[in-house]
Amino acid sequence: MKKFTTEIKWALLFTIAGLLWMLLEKILGWHDEHIAKHAVYTNFFAVIAIALYVFALVEKRNKDLGGKMTWFQGVASGMLISVFVAILSPLAQYITYEFISPDYFTNMITYVVENDKMTQNNAEVYFSLKSYLLQAAFGALGMGVVTSAIVALFVRKK
């Protein structure tokens, strides 16, 4: 397990950053009075996510790999971070939608139905904790792999 200390550390930091982002979204009203802006503004978290992967892979290279890292080593480390983030995602989702923004699903369902973006039934299925648990876990894996592959190109060093 000591071998994966850097990846676990950055997965924890990523999860904490995600929770803080959700708190910011809630404070800014993107989960209630400004919910129409949510779909666009939530994507700005990608900048933070990419930065965290850059910092993680640079630390992995410098601290654990003696200042050298191949692209494959960077991708492997990033994929491990993604796996650990995916493992932590159910807890983060639970905290988000039970404590930070407990009315989010109700608000989003109301918004999309009133604006003819989804039917009531489809909205209730999509905007639910079960759905978001799956989206978060698979999103962490999918986006993590892509992000890792790209970031590893820039932080590799021979």
C-alpha cells in the first residue's frame, strides 16, 4: 500500500476538492435559484481536476520516481488515482446530496420538467442518488484515464 501513497493522497485531495466545489455551487445558487446555469458552470471544475492531475503526476515523478517518468508510468499513476477517486465517489455523492445540497434532485427535476427538457419519469430516474452514484464512479474512471493520458504527455521526463 505504501507504493500507492501518492495516488491515494491525490485521490483524497481530488475528492475534497470536489466536495468544496459542490459547496461553492450550492452557495452560488447553482442548485436552486440559478439552477438554469448549473449545466454550464459545473464544467469549470474540469480546470481544477486537470490541475490536480498535473500536481499529482509531477509529485509522483519527482518524489517516487527519482525525477524521471515515462508516459506509461504517468498514465498508470493517473489511472490508479482515478480508481481511488471512483472508490471514494459514493461517499462524496452521499455527503453532497444528503448534507451540502439535499434539495438538489428535487430542484433539478422541477427545473427540467417545467422547461420541457425531460419527462417527469425520466427526470426522476436520472436525477437520483442511484443514478449519480453510477455516473460519478464511471465518470471518474473514464475522465481520469483520458486526463491521465494527456497530462502524462506533458509531465513525462527522461
